[in-house]
Amino acid sequence: MKHSINKIFSNFSMFLILSTLLVLILTLLIIEQKTSFTKIDILQNQKSIINSLKALKKDDIELALIQFNGKSNQLQHEIKKLQNLDKYNYVGKYLSNNSDEFLKDLDKLSKLTMNLNESAHNYYTKNLLDEEQESQKLKNAFDSINNFLDSMTIKNIAYAKDKHLLIEKVAFISLALLLFTSFWYRRRLKSIYKDILSLYAIDKGQNDYEVFSQEADAIQLRMKRKPVVTNNPSLKDPLTEINNYKGMINSYNQKKRIKDNNFTSVSIFEIDNFSKSKRTFSQLFTQTILKKVAFTISLHEQATDVIARTDYNQFTIILSRASKEASFKDIDTIRQSISEIKFKEPSGEPLAVTVSGGFVIKPNNQALEDSIKKAKEVLFHAQKKKNTISQIKDLAEHEF
């Protein structure tokens, strides 16, 4: 079975996009994992701050209160940092649903911090009769917040571990898929390259190679049945060096099967400025016009096209295109290109040369000569307007 290069490259493009997204997701997960460790560091730092508060002496109450308030504010600031870090907790928000629990724990931690602050204030400002009672309350507040910090730290360590295992699995699976897909596409790209080499060597006797792709197979088939270019002078128009009528028939017979599924169009162009009966310009200037018009038409010629000078100022163009619309568009482009050629009369005056054309689609069961005859009838309609391309439907509208 032949493979489509277009499909392979479309899938390869999608593979690159998905690979980029996968790397982006892994990068975000790694960044998030780093924030998890930062959270644990902050929780450990809070414990250190709380433990340092226990060392404050009551000898200088004002100094002790200032130090305590400062460290208490630092604890609240650390809690806000934890809340901000939770913005990057994508797994916790969308997969494990632990983000809400973490925020609730932070609210509770904030309340415990406020309770500790209140207990410390009471301890340092109450009289000696209540000192023992307030000391016990302060100790309980210290124990509560310490225990809660330990609990949060354990939770976050467990969560970080689970997330590490998730990242590890995603990374290994991604690596396996990328390796497999890379080798898979490498084989196909190598096969496509071999197809190109086989096309390059098709004229050198390489006939035993089995083509991998549909496109190369189609190209190879067309190359094998490509028309033989002839230099027979009897088939060429001596003035313009393009086909004459006989050469047109010969070229058409060679090329007509190259694109079997395409539409074949036949167009007859006639120069509006002069004719065989009305020789407006000198012979030399007329020949210059004919040469330039023929050359302009040849610039648009594709491998399956046939162009010819079939009368004094008439040119026949046979196109093979995938659709009727594409064929008519190309013919009209040729007409426009001719109208843009710059000419100067012998007197120096600028001259615009235009062509009119009759365009028909040749039915598969119709002889070329019949289509040419029909195109000439359509051409007669176009010549009434000048510098335009007419189709069969234009004749019907005119008659109506």
C-alpha cells in the first residue's frame, strides 16, 4: 500500500505541536514542584521563628513585645507568601483537589498565629498574679501552632512526593512515546528521501525500486510517459518558435493522457489590433508584436499544456487543470499579461496590444478539432467587446 506524503507531513506537524505541548506541561509541572519545596521551606522557617519567640525574656517587657510583634508580623507575611505560591498549584487545583484544603489550613494557621500573638500580649502585660496562668496559655498556643505546622509540613511533603511520582511517570511515558514516534517518522522520511532519489535516477535504469509514497508513484508514472520533445522544424512556427498547427496536434497527442482526471480546455486568442486583411503596422513591427505575444503565452505554459500559433494573428492554448475554474482563471491571466506588454510604434507613440479569446471545455468524447471549431465561434463573440475572454454560456446569454 502506498502512503501519502501529505498525510505523513500533516501528522508529523501535529506530532511536533503535541511534543511542544507535552514539554510545556512537563516544564510547568517541574516549576510547580519547585514551589512545593518552597512551601516546605517556608513552613520550616515559620517553625524557626516560633521557636525563637520562646527565647524572649520578660525582663524588658517593651523590648519583648516589640520583638514579638515583629516576628508575629513576619509569620503573617510568610502565610501570604504561601497563599501566593498556591496560584501555581495546577495539579492541586485540577487533579488532586488539595488546593482548597491547603488554603483552609492557611486560614487556620493565620488564626493560630493571631491567638499566639494575643496570648503573648497577655503574658507580657498581665500582673504577676496571673503570670502562671498566662504562661500556660502561651505554652499551649506555641504547642498548637507548632503541631499544626508539623502537620502541614508532613502533608506538603507527602503531596510533593506524590507529584514527583506523577511527573516521573509522565516523563517516562513521554520519553517512550517520543522515541517510538521519532524512529517511526525517521523511517518514513527516509523512505520519502529514497523516493526522491528514485525519481532523480528514473532515466538511469532504476526500475526495481518499489515506491513508498503515492505522490512519488504518480510522478514516476508521469515521468515514464512524458512526451518526447522534438526539434522537427516542420512542427514549429518559424517566427515565434512555438508549435504550428501540426506541432500542436502532435504535442497534444503526446500529452493528453498525462493527467487523465483533469479538465482540458481549448482557447483561441486573436490579437485585436490587426488581422490578415487589415495590416495596420509594418511587417517588421507586426512580427515583433507576434513574437512578444507568443513569448508571454509561453511564460505561463506548464508541462501538460500545449500552445501554438495556428493562424496569422491567432494562438491556440490547450490547458489541463484540476477544475474548469482554474483553467479559465489561467487563460484570463494570460490575456491580462498580454495587455500589459509595453510596445512603442515606429513613431515613438506607446501602443497597447490586446487579445480576445474564445474559451471552451473539451468533452472527453469530442475530437480536438471540434473543440477548436467551437472555440472560434466563441471567439467571434469576444471580438465584439475586445480584450475579453468569452465562454459558451456568454453565447447563450447573448442569444437570449
